[in-house]
Amino acid sequence: MKKRDLISKRVKDIPPSGIRRFFDIIASMDGVISLGVGEPDFVTPWHIREAGIYSIEKGYTSYTSNYGLLELREEIARYLKVRHNLDYDPERELLVTVGVSEGVDLALRAILDPGDEVVIPDPSYVSYTSCTVLAGGVSVPVPTAIENDFKVKAQDIDKRINPRTKAILLGYPNNPTGAVMDREELLKVAEVAQRHSLVVISDEVYERLVYGVEHTCFASLPGMRERTILLGGFSKAYAMTGWRLGYAAATEEIIEAMMKIHQYTIMCAPTMAQMAAIKALKDGEAQVQEMVAEYNQRRRVMVKGLNDIGLTCFEPRGAFYTFPSIKSTGLSSDEFAERLLLEERVAVVPGSTFGQCGEGYVRCCYATSMAEIEEALERMGNFVKRHRTQ
Ligand SMILES: Cc1ncc(COP(=O)(O)O)c(C=O)c1O
């Protein structure tokens, strides 16, 4: 009898994560300095942890509203008003999600019909393309390049739009490049979205991690609130990756659609994490600023260090990544990362993991201690000396 195919074609066609292979190798090695993982090396500030612990002690162990605790939604609404002068109705226009990860998935599933296209800057965060495909859509990469500091140009988006295009998915500050788009550049993207009646999904999980520049919230641009699904979270700014909490802000119609999926698949985000997030928003600003100041120092050391050893690196203005060119070694980004790990025990992520335009680059995360960054730079310097071809 013919063996039945158990796994759906859609899932089979998704390539395995390029990052996972490296973590399997790292797990079997000692003395590795990891610039690989994209998460804060800080633990969640104590008073925020305490709020989570206290919520358990008080017995807040049941489900919350599908939308999330109203008190948390009110805090998020207040935050968006204060930071971006945006008005969202906490009862109808905000949804608390299991991280921005769930927000990306819900946003795409809520708006896409089979074959709808989503325009996505390349390179970008790995889940955008896979979630688009899982939602039945087609991802259309828009190349970005070091010559423009990896910012996406509105005219390049415009060229890729056709009647099947439904949305633009932006993630700035960007993972993996650290690029930040300024207001003028985003206004041009907004004009394209307006002209073609597109939805803009804006992943702003790194909005607080910017250095010497302003973050512009896409929904705050004229006319954009009505067509933007704004995704925000707690993982990066408050060092809360493990709590799994984020939110989506959009029109009632879109939030209602996202909520339909969320209520059947997730029910609600973890209650203790929601209680901790209330504390973070009410009382976490000082710690955010301390962590940002620390990241900024590490960023400077890393950018200078990479350029000094011959890995040309543009100055990233956001998130906690540098994205140096490794072209001087003649190695592909996959080869570079694998050999650097085996020869010098430093883990970085091949740029090609994040899209074709990432080839020739590697992602180095500086959310690690200064001592480790300095040691990693020394080891990378030795590696480059041995492999330099130019
Ligand atoms: C651009 C981007 N979006 C979303 C996420 C996921 O965030 P969360 O922990 O809120 O699910 C990450 C995590 O690395 C990210 O880099």
C-alpha cells in the first residue's frame, strides 16, 4: 500500500530555519561566544518579575478576556498616546497577543486570501515570509542594500505592486540589519500604500531600541492609522522574551478579525505575563533607558571593532544587531559563519538566512557583555587575517 503523505505540502515547502543548524553545532561545543541569538542578555527588571510572581501568589491563574486584561489594554492605549499621539480604543482596537510573533501570524491570516501577495523588504526577520506562506499568501521580496543603509525605497516597493498585492510588511528598526527608516522615507512608503489601498503591517518590536535617531511609528503618519496593523511588544525593550507578550493595534474591523483567530487558537495571552506587562508600562521606563544606554555603548564598540578588523559595517541605528560585510573573505555567509564557529568559536548568523540580499553579510548581535564582545572581536580579527582575499 502506498505510504500516505502526512505533512501538508505548504509546511513541507518551508525551508528549515538556517539558524537552527548553528544552534545544534553550538550545543555540542565548549567556550563559544554567541553573537547569534537575538535576545537581551539582561533579565527582566526585578519589580516587573515581582509583579508576575505576586499575580500568581494572589491566585490570578485563570483566563483573561480574549482581548487581554482591560487594564493592560488601557495602559497600552495610554502608552501609544503619550509616545506617538495615537488614539486607540482599548475595548475595540487593541488585542494582547503571545508576543509580536503571534501578532505577525494573526495579522497575515486575518487579511490574506489564497494567492494574495505581501511585499517584504529583503533582508528581514525570518518569520515574515514563512508566516505569509502559512497564511496562504505569496511573499514578494523587495531588495535593500548597504548603499542605502538597508532602508527600503518606496519606489522599489511600488514596482512590485500588482492587483494581487494586499499588504506591505515592514519591520523597522530592522532585524537583521539594524536599519531605521526616518519619517520622510516612511511618508513615501505611506503614499504608495495609500495609492494602492494596501494594508501595512508594521512590526515595531524594536521601537525603543534606537540610538541617536527618532523612531517614527508608521500608524502615526497622516492617513495611516486606518490602514496599519501596528505590532508592539515587551520582549526587547523590557527584556521579557520568555514572558511571551505583545499587542496589535488597528481598526475595530481588523482587530475583530484577528481576535477571531486568536480566540480559537490561543484563547488569551498568559495572565501572569499580562500582570507583569502592566507593571512594565507603568513603571519600567528608567530600566528601558538604562538598557538602551548600555546597548548603545556596545554598539559603538562593535561597529568600530568590525570596521577595524576589515569587516565593513554601516552604522546601525536601531535594534541590537550589526550587519558587517564579509565579502573581503571571499566566503559565502554560510561558510563564514560555519568556519568562524569551528575555527574561533564565535557564533554569528549568516545573512542569507534573512533573504537573498543578506548574502555576503553576517548578523552579529551585541546584546551580550562588553567583555564577550571584545573577545569575540579579537577572535574574528584572527579569522579575517587568515581568510582575507582582498
Ligand atoms: C523583528 C522581530 N519581530 C518579532 C520578533 C518576535 O518577538 P516576540 O518575542 O514579541 O514574539 C522578533 C524576535 O527576535 C523580531 O526580531
